[in-house]
Amino acid sequence: QPYLTDSGIGLGYEARYSKLDQGQANIANYLNNTAAFSTNLALPISESDSVSLGLGAARTRILTFNNVPVPAVDASGSTITDSNGNPVYQLDANGHYLTTRYYYSPQPIIDYINAIGHYTFHQWTLSAGWSHDTRNKYFNPTHGSIQQFGVEVAPQYIPLTSSLTLEGTAFLGYGNAYGKHGDLGLPFFQNYYAGGIADVRNFRDNTLGAENTKYLTPGCTGSNYCTQPLGGAFKSTGSVELIIPTPFVKDDSATRLSWYVDFGNVYKKFSDFSWSGQDGVRVSTGISLHWQAPVGPIVINLGRPIVKKPGDIPETLQFNFGTTF
């Protein structure tokens, strides 16, 4: 953690620029180009408590797909152009343009853009938080807890025996909008998503959620339809893990083996929360190995969903390299 003064005051900042094709991340098809800068000041108030203040600004440009014509290409794969340098598009047997139908953006996104009246969004963020951390160590803690108000996470570590530790984690996230367009709800590009190696494991990344609009996507062919998850403004997930000794490893300070039970879902709005039914809570269980390898952290999950619904996409084995935990 960076410290600005000898008394433990920390100062951090983040500058980023990203161009994302959200359809490649199991999210609805649209492009999200964002430039953002933020700074955060952390102030210690005791040995285990600190408060933080942050300020940030972001510019987001949304691009949607709508009936995009398919360019004609030559034998080398280069786009064919006319005498003016404009692309020549492929035609079907009836003389109509062939289109990349699978790149349609879902109608709720189109409706939101039309209601706002523009594709560029400017945001200012002001954040404040409090953290209480009594863990005995950052990686593989065996006792203590961390509670953070304002960043939506609260893990608890309870020592059961000298070699077994129980960890519980809860995540609650809620967002809404106010002002001129407040009645439209949270902007879709700020929605929460659930499923994947980071929260409700053994479900495909970002695919949980009540609102999945059916459109053709790049992963589908012919007449097959896939869902495009839109996420939601309310997310409720949790996990219980039993951390056990890693076999065949003398020094397990760089490894963590655990049996987990994950649960939760994401909802369009808070009032849509449900324990059961098609939009209810999903549950999964399995074994997870975290390894702080010399080349970077590695996470392997092996498990299965035990509460799933039609349309869910389970993943028995999940692997990630370079994720912090």
C-alpha cells in the first residue's frame, strides 16, 4: 500500500483507457469506450481502522450494433472498395444487403440510448469508505476479519482448529439514477453481473441474471439463439469456504486449498429479488486452489452447480491466471 506520510496516510490514483467489446465477455452486444481518472486518500484512525475518500471522473462512449452490412472481400481477404474508396457490401440472391445479424444490440439498450438522446456519458464520482481489518495476515489468514463499508465486501475468517479455517464472504451491490433521466434507472453499462470465477463459481462469467434478451450472438450459428445478459442494478452474492491444508506441500504460505459453497444472483432492480423460481438464487459447490506462483497468481476451481435453472451455463472446471485474491 502506498503511504504519503510516515503516519500511514495513503494516496493512490488510477488512470485508464479501455475499448471493450462487451459481447466477447458474455454480456450484451455493444462497444464501451471509456477514459477515466480517479484518486483515493486513505486515513488511518487506529491500528485496525481507516477511512478513505475518493474523487473520479470518466467519459464513456457507447456504440451499438444495428443491422451491420457485410463487406465484400477479395481472395486475399481485403475489403473491396468502389471508385470512391467506399466499401462494397455483399448482396443476397434478392439483391438485399447481407448483414451480421448476430451483432444486433438488445432492444433495451437501444431504447435507453434513444431516451437519453446521446451516446456519450460524463460521470463524476465521489466516494467515502471505512475499513476495519483485524486479519493476522493478508494471504491465507487464519483468524480475524475485514469489514469495508462502501466497497460491498465483508469476509470473515474463523479458526476452527490449528489447520482448518472457515471463511464467509458477502457481497451486496445496488445502484440507481437520479436527476433528469432518473426514471430510466441505472445506466446499463454500470450494471452488476454475476457468475464466473470471481463470485458464483461454476457458472459461466457474467451469465447469471433475470434479464437475458434473446438475440443471435457470435457464438451461435444457423437458427440457434443465445442469450445476451444485461446484468442488473442489484446484486446479492455470498460464499462459505472451508480452508484446508494443502496436501504434499510443506510450506503452504503461497497456496490455499478450500471447499466452497457459493450462492447468489443479480436482478434488474431491488424489488425483483427472489429466493426461488427462474430468477431465484443459484448455488454451486466445489474445490478451489489458489497459488501465488512466481509468474503470478493462479486460481483453479473444480465443482458444479447444485441449484440451477433452464438457460444457465455451467462450467465444471474454471481456470484463471493473473487474478489478485
